[in-house]
Amino acid sequence: MIRRLFLAAALAALPLVSVPALAEDETPLLQGHFSFEGPFGTLDRAAAQRGLQIYKEVCSNCHGLYELSYRNLSELGYNDDEVKAFAAQSNVTEISDDTGKPAERPARPYDKFVRPFPNDIVARLSNNGALPPDLALIVKAREGGADYLYSLMQGYGDAPAGVKLGENLNYNKYFKGHQIAMPQPLTDGAVTFADGAPNTLKDEAYDVATFLEWASEPEADQRKQIGWKVVIFLVVTTVVLYIVKRKIWSDVEH
């Protein structure tokens, strides 16, 4: 847990791309009204599964999920065979016990999500000098959390009159400085969902933000459940202790 918090703090200090701000004003974020919001909120697992599909088909070409293992997907409702099949779609390199040389094999549930690039240098060379951030903790690392990502996915458009974009940069009204290296990743119909759910840009943005919220804290629902059980236990215990106290001291004049 300490390591995840440290990484989140470190990621928060890294912009998606270093460019000067065009203006101090910022466009208010869109509100996703996510199911997981608030102390009683729970994750919409169907939306998170669709978000995983978006990550696999679109985001994973540039972005990694460095803190997640494939086995974590069981918490999204996938069974063991489905997790194994998903992991096997990617290959990992390890030292062969037989030859002592690097060899590729299909990923297994205990492996971390395979990174799209072998190192940061290759990542920058493949993205016009910009380093795509890890997405496992991006919700915790960006002010606005899931609402920020939900807005960012829908914030692309033509630059206003008088605004000159830098080389290989794109306009996004929700990104600080409004110039972002990442091209627009999602559009209407960018992904055809396996469950046949609507796939407008708004729907896709909601689903991928839900998935990345889960990725940042897979145990959130369990923590909320435990937290409320503890609160109820403490309330009941307090009432019982008060009754016992009144009973014990009932004969003593105060």
C-alpha cells in the first residue's frame, strides 16, 4: 500500500507532456456520476470489463498497467480460465531454465501486465518524444480522478482562433495548457463491446474511466464493506457497553 501511494505521488508530478500553459483558466470537468462514488458506492463491474476491453484494444498500444497482475482480473468477475486466456494473449520474456538464454512464453496469471515498450527510450522514440504515463495509478495521480479522465477523453477538438499548437500536439480543453501529445484515442464506435453495450464516445469514456478507477484500487469495494462492518460493530458495542455500565452502577447514587 505504501508503495502504491508513493508511486501515485510520483506520477502526480509527471505531466502527460511538458508544454507551457496557454492560460490560467481551466474548463470545469465533466461529471461522470460514477457508481463507485461516495461511501456507499460500488464498482460497476460490467462497465469496468468494457473499460478493460478499451484498454486492451486501444490504450495498451502505448500505456502500461505496471502495478497490476493478470490474476487481479478475477476481482472483475472473470473465472480462472478467462484470466489465463486473457494473459496468454501477451508474451513475456524470461531466462530459459534449459538454455540460460532469454526466451518468450505466453503470459500467466501471476505475471504483471506486459508493458508496451521495453524501456522509456523506446517509448519516447515511438511517441514523438513524449513518455506515455503508466495508467495503473493515473486516477490517483491526476486532480479530478475519474472525472478528469472522463473529461479528457471527450475534450479533443479544433484549437480556438489565435491558438497555435506546438509540433505533434493536439488541442484538448480539459488538459492543463490545452496542448497534449496524445492523439485522440477514442471516438464514437472506436470499440465494439463484447456485451453489445452502447459505444458512443461518452459511453467509452465512462467505461475506461471506471476500469482505471478499479485499476488504481482493486480492493476498494472490499474496504468499504469492511469499513461499514467495523462501524456497525463499534456502534453496537458502544450501545451494549453503555447498557452494561448503567446496569452495574444502577444501585450507586450519583
